[in-house]
Amino acid sequence: MEAKKILVINQFSGFLCRDLVNAFQNDFGSTVLMSGNAETQTIHPRVDIWKGIPYNRKSILTRFFTWIVFTFQALFSSRSKSSDIWVLVSNPPFIPIFMGFKAIRKKKPYFLIIYDLYPEALKQIQFISEKSFFFKLWQKWNRTVFSKASGIITLSGSMKKAIETYLPNSEYDKVLVVPNWFDASTQKTDEELKGTERYQDQWMGKRVVLYSGNFGMTHDLETLVEIANHLKEEKNIQFVMAGEGAKKEKLVQMAQNYSLPNLEFLPFQSLPDFSSLLKRADIAVVSLGPGAESISVPSKTYNSMGAGLCILGISPGDSALNEIIEDFKVGYNILPGKVQDGVDFLKSILTDTRILDQFKSASLKASTQFTHKNTELYRDFILKQIS
């Protein structure tokens, strides 16, 4: 088969996209990446990079503005003309729709990578009503674009079921579930971190409960602050919340109102500092609010397992996150708002640290199933569908 030129469109290119395009460049004639921040990743020099406007998550307004601009940049880019296969990632959410319709018109084979399902994700943050004209129109577009795609790749069984509602029964086999993986560059040995171990001596004598990432509207982080409040008299536990996002101001205000000495807020971390923070932590918090359980899987789950951390999930019982926690026995999941359940769990593993050590050991073992080798599943699926 003649080598094909593959185009990947993803506005925010994190380590997942980096690993994916680096793998693609070995198996396709050439690889083009359209992104807003590809320069922040170690992309193989053979990958042709086209740079658009970066994703700005500072507010809903900046998100939508950068989403729209990037979508138009992709639509009118000449790079797509010479590409044989398009891979359209749901970041920004308009790309699968508008580039999907363009691919249909040009009779290009295209694949969708659905990390977050829209418009449902916008309904979950109460930005749009499911009764609105735009919501129903978007769903209509999904039915067309999803059914015409050569294949769809998503993260979990629950997300697959949500996507299948847009497909006829005969096309269910075009949806492939490939779990995400941890970022190998964050997993540093003591020798590699030597001289950059920022958090090595922080919070001495305490077990560290870490939330790191986006303080987004779909994350139930209020429950974590409430748990910290219930445990503020415990001397051997420290809560750390690192990152930025729409909810951060509210969470900081909650902590100030409660006068929490056991909760510290940090900004987004550089890669060395994040690696140091992961090594210092014992328990990683991963959160999904009600309504997000079938439309999203936080990638921090896999990074936390790669670091051998116990997972404290805050998510609905039927979430993919809870499935991972239960299947691999890497921690405990509480329902959103169930503060006392989280308090009881943390107290139990502080009382018997053998239980905590068992969770951490299981987490590290489970992480071997979530590595960059999962890119091979993407590659094999695409090659099979176009052969």
C-alpha cells in the first residue's frame, strides 16, 4: 500500500498528542500536526507542524474565542489539501463538526478522537440547555459526521455508549476504545530529579493528598475543600491543589473562610516541579462532576497511577473513573458531595498505612497497562480501516 500522508488537528497538544504523532511518523508517508502549542512538546523533527492560535482556558469567553479562531484557521489552511487522512480531535469541540463536513465534501477519509463529547459537555457545565435549538442542531451534526467517519476512537466503554447513540446499530464496530496513558516524561528517578527536587522537603511527616490540573467547571473540587475542612485538626495530612481554572477563585475563598492550615494552593507546575510534586504525594484526587461520567475521562488518572499514587476519585458510581479504581483496586471513589465518605476513607488509610501502601503498589502495577504503547492501537485501527 502506498504510504499515506496523515493530518492530525488538535489545538491543545499535550503528551498524548505528542506520543501519537511521534508514533505516526514511523508508519505513514508523512505526518502533519495542526496545533496551538506544539512547540511545548518534544515532537519528532520529521513531523510537519502548523501553528494556530493557542487554547486559552482563562475564562469561558477566551475559550470560545480561541476555539472559534483555531477552527477557522484549520478550515482555511492549505495544509489539509495534500493530506490523505485526517485525524480530528475534539479539542476544540468544533473541529470534528466543521472539519468533518469539509472531509465529507472533499471525500477524504477521516477519523475522530473523542476525548470529550459535545454538546453534552457544554450542558454539563450549564452553558447550554438540551432543549435549545443549538444543542439539538449540534446533535444532528454529530449524527452525520459520526456516521460518515472512517472510525472513531474514544477513552472508555461509557464514552463509547454515549457515542453510539449517534450511530445506527450496524456501525457500532467503527468505535474503538483506547485508554489514555501516563506521560513518561513526568516519571523521574531520584537521580534524574537530583538538584531539581523542589518539593522533597515540603510537608515533612505528613501524607500528601494532591489535586493537580485544571480547576474546571466539570470538576467537583468543592467536596475536596470540605474534606480538608473536616480533617484540619489532623496533624499528619496535607492537602495540595496545584493548577488554575474557572473554579480556583471560589475554592481559594472557601479555604480562607474555613481558615484551613492543611490546604495549600499552587500555580500550574513546570515539568520538573510537577514530577517532584508527584513523587512527594501519596494520594491523588481525580474528580468528575455529575453528568460528566460518560463524556470525559481525566488524563491525570493515568499520570497518578504511573507515579504509584493511591487514587481518591470523586465521581458518579457509573463513571469510567470508578471502573478503573474498582477494577485495578487502586483506591476509592466517593460520589460528588459525599464529604463524610472521603473523610472516612482518608482516616482509614492514615490509621492503617499498610492499606495505603497496597493501593499505591496496585496503582503502579496497573500503570503498565496504560503506556505510550497504546498509540499502536490507534495506528493499527487506522491502517485497518483504510486498507
